Amino acid sequence: MEKLKNPPLLYFFSFDPPTKSRTHYRCEFPILRRPLSLNQVRGLEGQSVRRVQTMTWDLDPIGCAPDKYGILCNQDCICKNGARCHGFNGACKCTYGWQGVACDIPKPEVSATTTPSDPSDIYSSANVTVHCKVHHVNATTLSLRLPNGSDIVRRNATRLDQTVLNIQSKDKGPYKCQASDSYGNVFNATIVLDIANCPPNRKGELCDETCDCLQGATCDWRTGCVCPSGWTGTRCQTTCPNGTYGERCVKKCRCRNGASCSPSDGKCTCTAGWYGLQCEVPCPKYRYGLRCQEICTCKNNATCDNVDGSCTCVAPWTGKNCDENRAIQSEPLLESLVPVGSIIVLVVCVATILYKRRHLCGGQAVKDGETEALLQLEQAEADLAQTVRPGWLSRWGTTSRHLTLGHLVGVGRFGHVIQAKLKTSAGDTTVAAKEVRTRDSQCYRSFYREAAVLVAVHEDQHHDNLRSNIIQLLALINESAKKYILMEYASKDNLLRLLRQARRQNEPQFLPHNLRYAVHIARALQELQRLALTHCDVAARNVLITADDVAKLADFGRARDVYTTVQYVPNDKGDRELPANRDNDNVGDEVFPLNWMSLESLESGEYTCQSDVWSFGVLLWEIVTMGKEPRYDGNNQPTCHKLARTLRRGIRLRKPPGCSGEMYDVMMSCWREIPSTRPGPDVVETKLMQMCHMILTERETTV
């Protein structure tokens, strides 16, 4: 604002960097109708920038501001005398000449440093200055011993600087600073220079070869260009060969069904009719085409081709959409006629049934099991039905005209999620649109349960969307043929996929970062506990990671794994030890994530905040094992009865390799047999925070 006179455009943006590593960003600006002129910028008189389209920059974050620390960078540092504050725990890293907790106690010593200070900038033919400096010492002599054994001595000096011009391999080795005081005390400091690097963009033993690397690759003086992921060649000029990806193109692509593989990260771009991490899953029953965006038009139980949407009809139907009845067309006209009286009687009967059903269901006809599902929800979860205020569907309602569907994100047993654009007064917003997969009462029951829970959470007067770790509800579409729950779009996928992808690629596990996700979910469980609501399926697959690297709890409808494919165990009708309060009419169709369920949920179908804490303990087990599926005694598909007996005997998930005793103790406390003895979500959050603090402190001490 100070540099521009009457600025025609002003861009504001802010974000939290996901890591502490250097990240390259590219910002694309819209093409302006009238070119943007900056000819009045101070210092650029007579020059003009006619059009700005793109801008690139490298961001190298260092954490909190120098005087702040903590997860939210809201704690004040106590460090003094130029000491740097640890971004997580506030510990002070003292500069030369100081010590103590706050670096406020003088420390007699001598320091040895160089200019430039970065070893990568010290290369053959460069100029390097070695600095010797005394701190809190009345030095009578200060000397610098060079690698060749010669000494440079200064009397009654506090600083000695020696510059080596055009440094060569003969100049490498130790440079020793030594100070002596009048009491005979001697203080030493040594720095070792490794003059093995060549100047920038040069390589070879004599540094006589040029790198000229492309694609932003770095030049190593010994090996030449170090290519980024996805590139190869002497100058990083070619992409990885087909079927390979990653650094040095050594990783094999796992894409299937003709999908192409990104040479940088191995991400698959699926062909028409397929989706999934490796493009191994065909489009769901009613969708086809690229990214499963197209909706099938097949009717009368016809099979829709997942690639081109062509219909395979079943008898007696025919036609492009299988909507023409071959049998009716072949029947003689007279045989197909029905007496007029019979038609009238039939119409009267149907009208009577619909009229009675309208009164029974409060003036709304039963269609596709919707009303039945609402009644089942009210009977099964009376507390939830009382929590949401009347009119909750209409208050959050919008129309399908404002929704533009995109590609499929994931499919589960009872629902699927589509990335979509929602037209709002503020512009188009990217959302995740969850819809029922098949039109039956169980799918509708899951759909309305999730919608009701999210409405109850978001309409609470103390709920804060900005600080909540529960997926944000945006709107509902409750039309007869189209029903969607519109939620914020989590661009980084779900936690389970992130963990498994890191494990497959042998990425190093940084436990505090993953435990931070667990802390977020513990806060979400605290919010549900405050509202007396339960989730009933806390697991890594139901934790979504937003673009801001924040974990949010999702899937409140018991929709059974919408975002990824994980084995849910179908209930066996022959198992006589069913939970007492299960609906016997629907129990054969129910599926349960048994290995995540608490003991009381297995035996009686009881779901409470304490049972969610049990599942949270399994979530911690998933995080430590990088996404492995929990198994009890190697039993892949136990029944409710067998698993309940196993847990009653005190058997729990085994301690994963590399898991600390403190972490496993937290898991075991979540799996206590008596629900009231399990820790609350707030207690678990505190323990996890302490563990993160301890791990980071040990890591800092080791470094």
C-alpha cells in the first residue's frame, strides 16, 4: 500500500506451512482485462510491469517467531542474550558465552566460527574467514593454529579474524582457537574445514566440469546432477521410464487397468471406469466413465458397464436404457387390454392405501424407505432425535441446482462421497458430497443419523467451526431422488491411507507428527462427550486430513467405511449370541468393525463415550503400526461371541514393535474392561501431549 499509488488490485493470503522443509510454491494470477501498470513504484521510475500472471517463491519455515513457542505459537519465550527458543517446549539454545535455563549466566569460553558459516558454501577457490572470539574472559593472549602447524598470536585481544583467499584442498583441516588469561586458564575451540566442494554448478576432481542441471536439480561436485523425483539423465532432462517413478526412478508403479503413473510420486491417473489408489476398483453400480463422474441411465436391474455406461439388459427388457418391454410389444392388443372396471377398482385401492399411509407418516408418502428410516432413527436413537430441534432438515437445506458433481472420492457399503462444487453467495466452494449408495432403509438410516449428528453439533451455541476437529457441515440436500450431506472437502485424504502410503514407500516415521493427529481426534471426542453424542466407529479410516494438515473426525452415520476399503465383518445370522437390543429384522444385513469395538458394544450393542475411547485406543495402535489392521491372536474374521470371549479373558492387541511402554500403557488404559475406569478424552489428550513433548526433547538432546 505504501509502494503503490492507487493500487488497482490487492491480494491477501495466509497459510500454515505443513512441514519445516523448504517448499516451492507457484501462484497463478488471472489475466486482467486491463494490464496492471506499476510504473510508479519507488526506485523503478520509467519502468513498467504490464502484466502479472505467475509468481514463484521458496518458503523455508523455521517454526514460531523468535520470541514465541508452543503448538499455537502463543507462549512467550524466556530466552535472553540472543538465545533461540525451541518451538515446541520453549527450551533455550544459548549462544556462545552464555548458559543456564534462560541463557542469562555468563560462560567463560572461546568460540571458533567461519564466514560463510554454511559448509555447503565453503568450496575450492572461495574466500573463507575464520573467527576466534573470547567471551567473558580477560585474555592475555589469543591465538589461531592453522592446519599446517603455524600460529597467529594476538596480545590482549578479544577477537582474531584470519581470511584464507582462494582456499584449496591443502587448506582443509582443523583450525584451533586458544585463549589464555592471567590466572593460567586456557580455553580452546576447534573448527574443521572440509574443502571438498566445487564452486556452484561445477563438478569433477579439478572442478573443471559444468553441471547445467535442469528441473531445479542440485549439483554435487562428485556425482553431478542430483535429480528430483521423477527425472533422470545427466542433466535431469528426461522423465522416468514408463512404469517407474521416484528418486533415481527405482520405484515400480503399481497402477492397474491401463492407468498412467506420475513419475514424481507414483500417483495413478485412472482410465475411464476405474478409481482407487491403484485404480483397482471399478466404478460403483450406478456410475461410469472418467473418475466415475457419469451417472448410468440403465433401468430395470440392467447392468451398467463401468467404462462406457452401456446397458446389459435382463429379460424381458430391451432398448438402449433397458426400458422397453419385449413381452408387452409381442402380445396381441386384445389380450393386453384390462377391463375398465378392474382398472377403476385398482386405482381406488391404490389411492386408499396412499391416503392412509400419508396420514400415518405425517402427510408425507413413503418413498424409497425414507420415512421408514426416519422412524427407525427416532426409535433407535431417541436421545439424538430429541437433541436436534424440529425443522433441522429445512434449516440446512439447499437444492441440487446449486451442486455440480465431480469425480468420485470413495465408496463404502452404504454410501459414497463425490468431490463437488457448491454455488454459494460467496462463490463456488469445493465440498465433499456424501449420498446414499442404494435406496434401502439401512442406507437411509445411516444417512439421516450422520446428518442429525452433524446438525446437533453445529447448532450448539458453544460449537466453534474454526477450532473444532469435527468435519464441518455445509448444507443438506433432501430431495426425493437426490439426497446429499455437503461437508468440507479434506484434500489430504484419510489418515489410514496416509499411514499405509508412508509404510509402502518406506518413509521414516516421525511419531510426534502422527500423534498430533491423535490429539486432534481426542479433542473431537471431548466435543462429542460435551454434547452427549457418540461416534460408534472411531478409526483411522474415518479421520480426514484437511489442506491445513488438521485431522477431523468424520463418518457419523455408521456408514461403514466410505473413504477407503477395509474389511468390515458381516454379522452371522447363525450366531445366537447376538447383542440383546439388536433389531432382529435387520441384524443379518448389519456389518460391524469388530476389531475396533469395545467389549460392551460386542455383548449388548451399547455405544457410549467410553466405548468411543476404546476405539480411540485402537486408532493409536493403527498410528504406531503405520496403518496395519488390528488382529486378535491372528483371527482375521471373528464373530461377536468369539471376540467377546477373547476380550473377557484379558487378551488385547499386542504391543507393536518399536512402541514405547508409555504409549502402550495409554492404549491399554483405553481397553479396560469396566467402561467407567477408562480415561476421558481430555486425560488421553494430556498424556499424548506429554509424550510428544518428551519425544521431541529427547530428539533435540540427541541432535
